[in-house]
Amino acid sequence: MSTPSESKWKRFFPPAGWLAAYRREWLPSDAVAGVTLAAYAIPVSLAYAALAGLPPQIGVYGYMLGGIGYALLGSSRQLAIGPTSAISLMIASTVGALASGDAARYAQIASLAAFAVAVLCFIAWLFKLSVLVRLVSDSILVGFKAGAGLTIIMSQLPSLLGVAGGGHNFFDRAIELTGQLGQIDPLVLAIGTVALLLLLVGERLLPGKPVGITVVALAIMLATLLGLPTMGVPVTGKIPQGLPALGWPTFGLLQLDDLFPLAAGCVLLAYIEGVSAARGFAAKHGYPLDVRQELLGLGTANLAASFGHGYPVAGGLSQSAVNDSAGARTQLALVICSMTLGLCLLYFTALLTNLPKAVLAAIVFAAVYRLVDVRKLLRMWQVSRIDFYAAAIALVSVLLLGILQGVLLASIASIVLLLARASRPNVAFLGRLPGGRYSDRARHVDVEPLVGVIAFRPEASLLYINAETILDTVLMALRTAPDMRLVVCDLSASPYMDLAGARMLHDLHDELTSRQIAFCIVGAHAQLRDLLLAEGLAEKTDSGHWLRSLDSVLGDDQANTTQRTS
């Protein structure tokens, strides 16, 4: 049995745990998964690097070094780390303005962004800030992904059509593209269309298999045999051979206020997407996932990528699904993937020279079209309009403002909507059901109203943002219900109360006293009772009722009423 210090060490450094428990029969599965993931990563990393506006080898560096970094401190056994579409577009839309047209400075800023992402991840881990990502709701994420998917697709259409493109956001690009439709290159369009069809058909018939590398190989063969570069078809060109030169990123390129929003946006995107994917695989394979530890894994992955002059990386669902379906049992699959990519960089980069850029655009298109989840948006419209509006805010923000500003605005919108929901809690006015139970009169037609009594149950914590709403709701009910002798506040559905909530109960008591109506509180939990006592409500209400149930208090009231009338 391990000691507490050993358990803590294994939690901080996951390889100490999974390497000690590693079984020899897992090695073939991890090896196959690693090679398969590398075959998937090569075309995708080249395409995402092009999307980010960086040399193609930078994407491979990110996969290779990011995977090693995550394997050191990440807790998911199947999560695959590398460049993602959303982060690539965020880099392209943000770094270009900061680099002022200097290609070398552009690459340095992208690498510095990866370093800043690592620093923010380590700070978030240190201060246990993993809870902050919960402020971004699923509905916001659906809208953001849809906006990102549409923006990325629009950014790749010029490469698929063989035109110059242009523009700064989705609508600018659409206008520019419309004006260039007469300049479409039929040969480039044919190459991109065939590649896209092969990718989509392959994805349908061979799910989880690295179809992309086969399409890339076929495209290179045809481009070489037919001499497509000499016909004006844009190709990748020569990719530098060899491993990346390791070193610190170049500091002092940007002011903190320029760098922080980019890094914060990348952290938010990377962590949410990575943890979401990792949770799914942890549940599938029955092992615990440490969401706080994921900050360390993500931070180490980006630190390693920055040392290799890469740009920010993250865990993505698509590459992780490839890793999982290929049989990955542990993080060793990422290490084997990185070794495979290293061998490719050393010996096979010359083979990629004639890869048509239209094929890379098709790879991006095939990878991101699923981000636009129309079914989920329609479902939200049918089930919850407020969730749909939240998704719509995120979608439109990304389309109008771009990825970085869109994700930051969507995060703010998520918090605002959270506060808006909390400010309008449901206040259930209770009646008696057949059989003696009490329930919300608005939800049951057979509820018997309480004679001379209003019993209400706030179905939320009593906080400064909703206290006034609850008070107004109760007073409105009083105005429509004359001849009341008792008002009962049932706090059984309120897990927390702040000072404003306690003050609201004071104000309600004072208002009821002026109308000669009794007031009592029931069903209060321990923390609520402590606050009620500290705020002096024991002097205004019977604290003996606080622990009692609504049924017992109403039973006593009925008995007293009967006794008085008799």
C-alpha cells in the first residue's frame, strides 16, 4: 500500500503511477496507437500551421513536443495534444496585427504565446482556478464552436477555389470571396473537391482511421507525376529537414496587455476542449480524471511547444478519438507518436514538397465542419430559448469580431446570463396534494390551496442578485390574496444565503408585521440557520421552526386555528 506522500507524488507526476502499473501486453497497443496518431497528425498539423499563417513544420513541432510535455504531467490516458483549428485561427487573426508584416516576428510571437499559455496554466493550477471554466456554459460553447467552424471554413474556401481571398472576419471574407468568384482556378477547385470527397467518404467508411495521410500521399504522387506545380497549382514547398532547435522564446516582443488576451483566450479554449474530451475517455475506460492536474499537463505541453518554437497546443476530440480507437492504453502512445514524427522530420520531409495547398484546405474543412452543430442549436430553440440566445450571442460574436474577441465576449456573456438566470429564481407557492404532500400550485392542477396561509419556497440560494425579486414576488402574491394570517418561507431548496438574502427576510417580516400577518421560516439548513441567528432573525421569528418541516408547522397552525374558532 502506498504512503500518502507516494500517492501525492503519483498524483503530481502521473508517469510514476502508470509506468509502475504498466503491463507488457499493453505495449503493442500503445505502439500501434502512437504510429496511427502520427499518421493522422502529419496532414492535420501541416494544415493547421497553414491556417495559423506559420510554416508547415511548426504544426508538426507542436504535435511532437506537445505530446511529450503532456505525457509527463497529464492525467488522461487517451487525450492527444496538438494544434487545433480554433487556436490556429486565433493565432492567425491576432498575431498578424501584432507582427506588422514581419514573418520572423510573427513566428516569435506565436511561440511566445505558447509560453504565456504555459505560465497561465501553471498559475491557474497553483490557485486552483480550474473551476473558472465552469462559467462558460455548454450552450455558449455550442455557439462558439459553430461560429469558429464557419469562420475557419470561410478562411479555407479561397485555397479550395484557387483565389486570393482576404478580409478580417467572416463577413469581410464572404464579401471578398464573392467578388473573386470569376477568378476561380478550375484545376485547384478539382483537386480540393476530390480531396474533400475522399476525406468525407473515408471518414464515413473508416471511422477513426488516418484517412488523411492516404489522401496526402495520393495527392503528392499525382502532383509529382502530372507536374501540377508547373501548372500553377500552389504547393507546400520545401519543408526544412531535421528536429526543431530548442531554445527559450524571444521575450520583450509585446506588452503584457497585448499578450495576455491572446494567451487567456487560448487557455480558455484549450482547457475547456481538452477536459471535455478527456472526461469522455476517462468515463469510457473507467479511470479517474484529475481536472486540476490537466492544467499542469496543458501547461507542460505548451511549455515544450514554445521551447521548440511552436505555437499554442491543446487536446482535441478528433485526434484523441483516433488515438483511442487505435488502442491507446496509456500516455506512452503520445511518446511513440512524438518519436514517429521526429523520424519523419529527420528523413521524410522532402516527400511533402509537392503537396497541393488545396488538399490542406480540404483537410481543415473536413476536420471542422462538425463544429457547426445545427441539431443542437435547433434543440436549444425548442427546449430552452435562453440557452439558444446564449449560443447565438457566441456565434455572432465570433463571426463579427473574430475568434479571440468572440471567445472573450462569449465568456462574459456566459457570466452575465448566469447572473440573469440566478436573479429570477422560481418561487413556488405551495398547496396541499391529495395524500398530504405539498407542491407548487403552478405545476399541479389538483393542488388544494391553503386557507389563510401563503407558503412559498424559493428554489435557489438567497443572494444579493435575487433577493429583491423574491421579495417582490411574495408581496405581489399577498396583494392578490387578502385575509392572510400566516406566511411561511420554506428554505429547504435554498442551499446558501448571503447577507442580502437575510436582509430580505427582515424586510418581509417587517412588512408582514405592519399588516398583522405572522411569519415563520422552516426547512433551513445548517449554514442558513447560522446566518439567520447571526443576523438577528431569531428575535423576529421562532427559531424552533427553522429545523421543522412545512407540514408540521402548518399542522400546528391548523390546530391553533381550530382551537380559536371553537
